[in-house]
Amino acid sequence: MIIVLKPSTPPERIALFEDRLRSNYHVKVNRWDGVHSTVLGLIGDTHTVDIEYIDAQDIVESVKRVQEPYKKANRKFHPENTVVKISDNVSIGDGSLCVMAGPCSVESEEQIVEIARSVKKSGAAMLRGGAFKPRTSPYAFQGLKSEGLDLLKLARKETGLPIVTEIMRTEHIDMFENVDVIQVGARNMQNFDLLRELGKTKKPILLKRGLSATIEEWLMSAEYIMAGGNDNVILCERGIRTYETYTRNTLDIAAIPIVKKLSHLPVVVDPSHASGKSWLVEPLAMAAVAAGADGLIIEVHNDPQHALSDGAQSLTPKQFEQVAGRIFALKESMK
Amino acid sequence: MIIVLKPSTPPERIALFEDRLRSNYHVKVNRWDGVHSTVLGLIGDTHTVDIEYIDAQDIVESVKRVQEPYKKANRKFHPENTVVKISDNVSIGDGSLCVMAGPCSVESEEQIVEIARSVKKSGAAMLRGGAFKPRTSPYAFQGLKSEGLDLLKLARKETGLPIVTEIMRTEHIDMFENVDVIQVGARNMQNFDLLRELGKTKKPILLKRGLSATIEEWLMSAEYIMAGGNDNVILCERGIRTYETYTRNTLDIAAIPIVKKLSHLPVVVDPSHASGKSWLVEPLAMAAVAAGADGLIIEVHNDPQHALSDGAQSLTPKQFEQVAGRIFALKESMK
Amino acid sequence: MIIVLKPSTPPERIALFEDRLRSNYHVKVNRWDGVHSTVLGLIGDTHTVDIEYIDAQDIVESVKRVQEPYKKANRKFHPENTVVKISDNVSIGDGSLCVMAGPCSVESEEQIVEIARSVKKSGAAMLRGGAFKPRTSPYAFQGLKSEGLDLLKLARKETGLPIVTEIMRTEHIDMFENVDVIQVGARNMQNFDLLRELGKTKKPILLKRGLSATIEEWLMSAEYIMAGGNDNVILCERGIRTYETYTRNTLDIAAIPIVKKLSHLPVVVDPSHASGKSWLVEPLAMAAVAAGADGLIIEVHNDPQHALSDGAQSLTPKQFEQVAGRIFALKESMK
Amino acid sequence: MIIVLKPSTPPERIALFEDRLRSNYHVKVNRWDGVHSTVLGLIGDTHTVDIEYIDAQDIVESVKRVQEPYKKANRKFHPENTVVKISDNVSIGDGSLCVMAGPCSVESEEQIVEIARSVKKSGAAMLRGGAFKPRTSPYAFQGLKSEGLDLLKLARKETGLPIVTEIMRTEHIDMFENVDVIQVGARNMQNFDLLRELGKTKKPILLKRGLSATIEEWLMSAEYIMAGGNDNVILCERGIRTYETYTRNTLDIAAIPIVKKLSHLPVVVDPSHASGKSWLVEPLAMAAVAAGADGLIIEVHNDPQHALSDGAQSLTPKQFEQVAGRIFALKESMK
């Protein structure tokens, strides 16, 4: 950590501050005096140093981290890729391409079982589906809730596909006991209490990137879960908010190689939410695979025009079959 | 609501779609045929029409709302300003300038009582202070929690100032029973379960704008609370995320007059979080008052350099006295 | 074009406005009356209707285009892909992958010829290199200027590679007479005078997307060039400005399929500027090809550590050879 | 300047690099070795050090400036406010509030003279009006050009108001000889050739902030003009591009106090372009004055509904009179 002090700070204030840094954080402090400013360098383990405390000092002009503020999610301290095991034959991060597919919302037994069967046939390894739905409007359909969870489990029983579904509050963690992967939605990426509680479980967590979260903040949210002892975190890039209005979000394709460099955690991409338009799912899915994603999560609905939510971005099972064909072929060609 | 159909949609598909709109939503449907496209107009009460359902139809090119999607928060249906009564002598939205001040985090009895006394002397009408703190890092100080709430109540007893403090999960609502105003933080603005539960109380809610929330999304979150029957919502602009890196956030000063036009709810500004720098608090507070804000929420700490969080943006009580002097003088001059 | 009028506009004002629309723009006007507002629909060729004029009327609440505001760049009026012919054996937009490579700045004969030879060997079809350099700081190296152009032509003579280089002012158009493709940089995307003058030439123009330009604004800038009679426009996505600070820009990968849908013009991607980091060039180039780009423009420098500008994002010739191998293999596999 | 080296860089490479820094830039180099990385600090005048050169080195992890990259625009080297003298009785930056008003586009003698007279009566010190108009669409009205300049001069003769108008290309500098203040539009803020040529004149330049320019980039563009010897630069904040779509741009109100701290140049605000809506001009103008702006530039049109451009954001002369009354009263009360 590098601390630039304000010009003309009295030497005795600097000395005092150096002492405080040493005793508070057990770090070594180096100092050098420039023409206009003095700079301090903290040497040692600084990931627990509170950067806001430093920044609050009246003699401090600016602070810059050299080490990342996350440790357990950091590839520097864990060079090998993390492989998250979902079931006996499904893992994420092992070099294969893990495709999760299914409807935005679970709507009925018939719907979810039919979609599950069809996406399985096209090569999907997992079934996605929303039971609790975060909706911008209080007047919109909010999901089938616990009934939706039951239908997902039923579809799992029928097809053998592990299921991934979104949690919205800490009180529901017990209810998600029998879910294979628990999803934390973009709007809850910094619901720190929820993250902390999920850290106490051993469940694989699919952590979506927040609408305007930096990559560092996203990894810090992963760190929250891991700090509690749960290392089974799967990161999910789903598009960020920018000034461009043509698409709902802007897929940050560079986030894939960046996360792979900074962290050992697997990263998957959600091309459906990233674009909000079904005809963009294929090119974005292709791009994600080419850029090195460990998996994809794609919305598929047997009747998008009557879907109870997000139909505009859903593929039909037939369209999904074609997209899946192309992405698995691409993955194969890259070996 | 206006629906633009795709070029060359067959007339029978259009007729079928029109029928469906009429029967699903009890609206009248107007239609006109352009050179390239056909356009449908929905007439009637469309705020419950699910825009995503419409957008999902394969024959639909684009949809545009004419009416806003919020109703209870909408000034069109409630022309007079809402005045939120906090206590016998404190209200927000009545034309006066309501200043809330206090530390980012409650740290000790001595700290909170001393600050409360001093900000009261400078004209603050309410005491702010965090007991539960949302922090980006799991390793940072997370607040004194229930002990912090007790200390706030103690400071209220000493000074008579009503208190405002942040809630982080639905399970805590009972614990906040005796708090005067419950704050929903920016990161929880779309924690819809929390909003819904708060809608069941009658407590005044200070709803911070999300880091990258549009004004419409912010008002939709207010609508969540109000849909449950709680009309005591105070909106708080606290800066949005942009590409500019000099400040932590960019204060969207235009949000004040815009919210006043679109909604009847009172709006306050947080110049401390908007800038992240104590020397910017005064000019931003002045700008907020000049633009018509109903109140301000300002961080004050008796010892910013030892503050356990966000010290860099805190004023000392002495600095706050000066800022308060200037903003009340400005407010006075605008009468 | 759809025009929503303000609630309670007097019928005679509406009638007057309808008349004016008809006579000014030779369009038909449809009208329907909602519960709260009246809506007018303009039918006919509206791409020359001045949306700002409409928006300025005191009786107008909002305006929405149904047709795009660009015509010559619009795929609706030109369904086949445009193929821009650069030289006897180089074209862009014909289904092949056109790779342009070379240094950010031309520095010396030795440098540019050596790089040209090496990128040609690796499969590049064109040589890029800056002679006039837009630099944020007036104290930074601004390019070799006309001498740089001469060196590029010399390298072209040595290798046969057509050259692409950036123009910065209208007075230089004559000087660029003998350049194969003229680049308009991101910062000049809305230098409308420059665009208009380039429209009077027949030169292929590589039009970079502005730092925060929407896709529509980008296509409108292409329209400026095309309105003058020059249809040889190649669009170049080079990353947009967002809140994320890890990379210099955020590559908007979805822009590729979107531009291909909205327009018939070819689109290439600049993974070097999009990321600003050489290790990100390969994954972003792969993603661009997978998403359907017609070409790539990549920075290559024989000595990035001594490059006079933008060295951090340059590949060495050896690195470029590897990247080129992977992207051509990917392109091949997608046939 | 602080340079963080990559972990495990060999000591001999570091020594070599240090030597090169010393000899290239005539700076002293300090070094300290952390647990994971080595950090170098450059001491001396570093504003001409090419940060991209440093960043390009393969042994460099990251670079951070301690000094700002601009010098002539920097308050550190010029502590007193710059006062730009426009005419015998008009100056900007002297503590008064300089209001420039007039139409977006000059349209006719009658129009410009009538508006000039009326805004003068309301207290405007200068007349604004566009003769050359940057328009997104090639089909929109592009201004009266040189005829517009003549009409502005005529209005100046009639009223005595100095005139400010926008330049779009270097070839026009001679034509602007007799203009009082030359405006550089947001889209040309990084048209470096134009900036450089304007630096060779002694004309006051109104430099608008680019649509997505950082404050540092904006000051670097001022530096371009000043590096040529022209110190008469007036900065103009006109809103930045963000994700929010309700307004055309987001006024960055904090930019005013920030620019005043970082630079000695005067700063004015354009509330008309910042919002794009006439009813927002007053609250934004009030906020700008309260935040410390040296002036305002406001669009006024005698017939906004027939304005040839940007009518939606124009005030009528009568509305301007009211707004002017309120902002001068506010300015007065702040003394």
C-alpha cells in the first residue's frame, strides 16, 4: 500500500503517523521524500488494512493498494483453478463447458419438465429456473416461490439434471438445502448479510456480478462467502450498466480473462440477461466460449410469447438446440 | 402504451394479438398502419401491464410506455407534496430544510452523545448514525449492531433528536421498532423482499438511490414500499456511478427537481457519500438546497481521523457548524 | 415517428400541429386519444424529420422514432452486405477475416518495414501505423506526421500490404491521397466537418466508434460520410467508456452482431485499444471473431518497451504470430 | 510518479530500468522492496514523463502519478484565480456572475437582435449564438455559417454585448478574428489540432467538457491551448454521459468546486445542454451558482417552438427574465 502525503506536512506529524501504521497493522513502513510530497510504502500483509481509515487522515493526499484487497479469491495465493463439483458427473472449472439452461421462471410441472428434457437432449448439464423472482415492479409476477422449488426438484428427478435457482433472503437458506447450486442475483451481489450466511454453508454459489459492480467489488463479494469457509463460488458475468441503450446491459467480455487472471474461481456467462434479446444470445455465447468462459447460463422457454417473465430474451428449445450445437463445436475446435 | 410491430406481420396475427391485449388487460386498443410498420396503442390503465410480456412477442419490434409504471408514488395521482412527520416537531417535505447529521458509524456512548449535542446546537433536526454497516470488505468494521442502536436511542434521550439508521435484513425489522426513520441503503434499493416487509410497517423510510439506479427504478422501489400501505417514504439522492474517478460518485443534482416533478415524495441529498471528500460537502450541500432539496444528510465525526469508517468524507463538528450556517442562510434567502 | 402530447392539450392546438406536420414533412398523420394523452403517428419517410423541432413544441410530452434516423447505412434499404474493396486482393466484408496489424506509431524505416514483413508472414492483410497521433498530453510524442506517411508507403512498397492510418484534420485530406484506408479516430467520430469532407472522396474510411458514442450515433456518423457519396465505410468497435477501471475501455462485443443487423457495413474490432493490455488482446480477438467480426486491427511492435506510444497494449511479432494462428484457426472452424 | 514492478523481477533488470529513468527524465529514483513487489518512486519534475512508456515495460505492474500531468492549468503553480477579460466591462473569474444568453442557432437578424436586447435587459453580460452547428444528423440544419457570424456582430453592435460562438475547424480561425470568445464544443474537446491552433491566438476560449471526458482530460485539453501561449481559457461544464436516460446528460455539479481546487481557470455551467429540458434550467442554474460557478451560459429563444435546433431546452425571454432574477438574487445573497 502506497500513501501519498499532502505537501508541507510537518515531519513530526509524519513520524507519528508512521508509528501508528506500524503498531496498528504490524507492517514495515518505508518513506521517501519527493520535491512536492512525501510518500509512505507499507510492506507486509496489507489486505486487512482499512483503506478508508488511511484516506481519512488530514495529512493524506491519496492511497493506492499494491496488493489486492481479497485473499481467498486471489490467484496469487491459490494458483490452481478451483473446480466446483456440483454432482457426481457435473463440475465447473475443470476445462469442460458447463451449460445451464431453462426458463426465467418456473411456471408449471409440464413446462419445467418439458424444458428440462429438451435442454438435456441438446447437451445442457444443469437446469436453471426461477422460483423467487426479483421484479422491478411490485405488480409483476414474483415467482411460484416454494412451489417452484418443488417443481424444479421434480424436473431434476425426471432428468437427472442438477438445478440452480435464485435465493432472495437469508431466512430461506434452509428451504434451499436440497438445491444443487444457489444463485445470488445481480441486485443482491452486495447484500452482505446474505453473502455471509451463504458462507456458512457448503453449497455451490453462483454469484452474479452486480449491475454496476467493478471486477474488484465482485471478487470482494466472493471473498465474503469464502471468508465464512465456503470455497464453492462460481462467478457469473451478466452484463453491466452503461450509457448504451440498445441492449438492456453491456456484456463485459473482457471480464472473463481478467477474472481468470486475478482469481482461481470458475466464471460463467449469462448471454440472455446481458442482451435482453434472444437473437443476440448465440453471438454472445460464442464470444464467451472463445474468450475462455467455463460455462454458460441460457434462458430457454417452450413458449416465450407466453412466458411470465423475460420472454424477450428466451430461446425456444429448437433455437437452443442450434445454439448449443454451435457452442459445443466451437469449444471442441479450441482444444 | 405504444407497441410497434415488426414489418410485414400478417394481419391475422395482429388481430389475434389485439384480442389478447383487450381480454388480458381490459384496455382499448387503437391501431394504425404505417408504411413500414403497424403501431398499436393501449388505452386505459396500463400500469399493471407487464411490459416484458409484450416485448416477448415475436411480432413486436418495440414497446414504449406513455404512462409511468408507478402509481402511488406518482404526482399525477397525488398532486400535493407528501409531508412525512417524524416526531412532534420534525417533518420532511413541509417547505423547511431538514438536516440530519451524525457519524457514519456509532462507535461509543461518548462519541455519539457528543456529536448529537454539537450537531443539534448547529441546527440539525435529526441524528444519523450507522449500527449495521454494509462494508465492501468482510474484514472491515461492520458496526456495533444492536449495541449501536441502543447508543443511538441514548443519544436521542439526551438531545431529543429523532434518529435515522440503516437496516440490512428483514429479520431485523422488530429490532428497529423504536427507531424514528429506517434507512434502506443504496446497495439494498432493489432488495425487494426488504422493501415489501417495510411496506407493512408505518415507519418513515429513507430510501437511498441505488449506485446505478435510474430515477424510474428508484421510484419503483418507493412504489414497492407504498404498495404495502406505507406512504412514509423519503427519497435520498446520494450520487450515482459514472466513468469519472475523481469523486467516489457523481451527485445527480438534476434528480432533485425531476423527482419533485414526477413524484409527491420528499427528497433529501447526501453530499457526504456523493463526493467521498469532506471539502466537497459544503458546495454540494449548497447546490442541493438551491436546487430545491427538502433536506440533507451529512456525516459529522468528532475525530474523523480515527473514525472507524468513511472518515474522509466526515466534517468535524466545527466544520459542520460553518456549513450549517451557510446552508440555512441560503435557504432563508430563497424564501 | 410517434408523438405523445401533453395531457389536456386543447383540440384546436392539436389540429394546428397536425396540419403543420403534414405540410412541413409530407407525411400522413394518424391520431388517437387515450385516457390521459393524445398520441400522433407520422406515416411516410420520416428520416429527415427534425426530432428536436418536434420535441421543442410546448404541447409535446415525448417523441419516439419508429424508423431509424439513418438511411444509407441502414440494412432495411440495402439488405446485402457491403464489401469494401481495398486493393486487388484485399476486401473487407466478404466473409473472410481481414487482419490489420502494425505499430501504434510509425517510428523509423527500420521499425515499420520490419514489423510489416513480420505481420505479413503471420497472415495480416494490411499494415496499420500512426503518423499523426492524437495524444491527451501536449507534451507527448505527436507522431512523425508526413514523414510517417512516407515511411508507411515505403513499407507498403516492400511488402505489398495496403496501409491504414489516421487523419486528424480536413486540411490533410490531399496528403492522404495515396493512403489505402483513412482512419477516423474515436475522438473525431463526431468531427462532422471532417466526416463531410471525407464523404466527398471515394477512399475507404475506417470509422472508429467514439469513446461514449451510442451505436445509433456511430451509424449517424457513417451516414455523414455516405450522405456525401462515399459508401466505403468500415466500422471499428474499439471499446467504450464505462465505470469499470481495470481496463482502459470496455469492449462492447454485442456491438458486432447489432451493427450487422442494423447496417450492411462491415465491422472490425480493435482489441488493443479496447483493453490497453497486451495479454488481453488474444481473448478479445477470439471473442470478436466468434461474434462475427469482419476483421481485426491489432497493435504489434517489435520493441514494445521502447515504443513511443501505447506500448502496453502492443504484441511482439512473435506474440502476434501465435494470436494470428489461433484466430485464423477459429475462423476456419466456424465455416 | 510511483511505479509498482511485477513480483520476482530480477534485480539486474530493476537496476537497468532505474538507470534508464534517471537518464531519460533527469529525475531521482527511490526504491523500496516489499514482500511481493518492488516499488520505484520518481522525484523531480515528472509532468513530461510519458506514463505510457513506463506502463509498456514488461517488468511494470502499474504506474500512478503523484503530480498532475498538467502544469500551466494547475493551481499549484499559479495559486491566484485567472480572470479572463472579454471586453472593457466584461470579465470572467473576478468574483462576479457572468451570464451569457442567446439562441442555440442564429436564424435571422430580427431574431438575434431581439433576443440580444431582451437578454441584456435581464442582466446577461454576453450574447451566445451558434453560426456553425455540430449536428448528429447530416440532414439537420447546420447553421447559417459566415452569415450567422455577421448577424452576431450586428447584434453586438446594437447592444454592446460581446459575443461567444462555436468554431468547428482550424481553417475558420481567421473568420473568428472578430469574435469575442471562441467556443470549442464538447465533441471537439479532444480535437487536438484545433486546440493547438487556438493556443497560437490570444482569444478567450470557452472550452466545453467532452461528453465523457474526465476532469483530468478536460484540464489536459486546456493545457493544450495554454501550452501554445494562450492563457485565456474558460472551462464550461455541460453535463456528462451516464446510464440515466431521463435527461440528455447528467450535470456534474461537483466539477465546479473540483476544477476551482485543481485549476486557477474560471468555470461556467451550461444548464440548458446539461438537461435538455427548459423546466430544468432554473434549478440547475441555481445549483451551479450555489456551488461557486463563475458564470452561466443559457439558451434563450423568442420562439422556442419554431427554433431550428434545440428548442426543447430554450427559455423564452420572459422565462429567462425570471430565472435571471432568481440567480442574481442568489449570487447577491451569497456575498
